[in-house]
Amino acid sequence: MPIKSFRGLIADGGIDIIPLSTNNGSTGYKIVKFQVLANDPAGTSSESTVKIYSIPQTSVTGTIDFSDNTMLAAAYYDNSNNPAYNEPGVVIFENMIFNQDIYVTHLEQTGSQSVNYYIELEQVKLSLDENTVATLKDIRNIKSQ
């Protein structure tokens, strides 16, 4: 199936919406790649937490809780202006199919630097049953928040 890519620059404390919903919900998506990179990687030190959610977010935190079934992916990026202290980024994403908009959040723990993100989503054709399950799961998650 085709791959759709999305990229953006998200400010500290920001929430971006990736519009994916369709009128009939028969197109699903799953994350195949998720990467983050500081806005100024050779400059200021930064520690960024970037997360992707399946429901709208009202606040942004740096806490990563894998028991939250609405969180689709999480990335931690540590960039020191001293290369000896740089650590490779950590990215983990769920192998889950969704058919609604997704929400990207960013929190920078050491300052206020923005971060770039890049997401690749594989398009999946959903049967009527899969469409119903994905939509009901989103509705249940929204109501539980």
C-alpha cells in the first residue's frame, strides 16, 4: 500500500494535528517510521519528548506512559552542544491501525527549542468490520478521557 509522509516543526509545548479522517473511514493507517531532530542540532542543548496520540490533547507533558492506549508513539531526543554527551534518540511506536486524525505533542525539558518531526504512515484499505472497530475504539478513547 502507499506510504504518506508528514513533517513539521513543532514548538515547545505545541500540539500539531495530522488530518487523516475521511467521510467513510475506509482508509486506515499505521506508523512505519517516526523520527525527530532538534531545530538547531549544532547549537543549543535540548531534551525533547515528542508523542503521537489518537485523540485530541488538551495539555502537553514529558511523561511517557505506555499503559495509555491512546498514545501511538513516543520519541525522546537528547542533544548536547558537547558531542561527547549526545545520546541516540529513542523511538517506539505501536503497530496499530487507526482511521482518524492523529495529534503530535512536544515538550522540551531543558529550554524552549522547537523540534522537527517526520512520520511515515502506511495506508491500509479497511473492510467494513475493521472500519467499525477502528472508529468505535476512537470513540471509546475520547469518551474515557
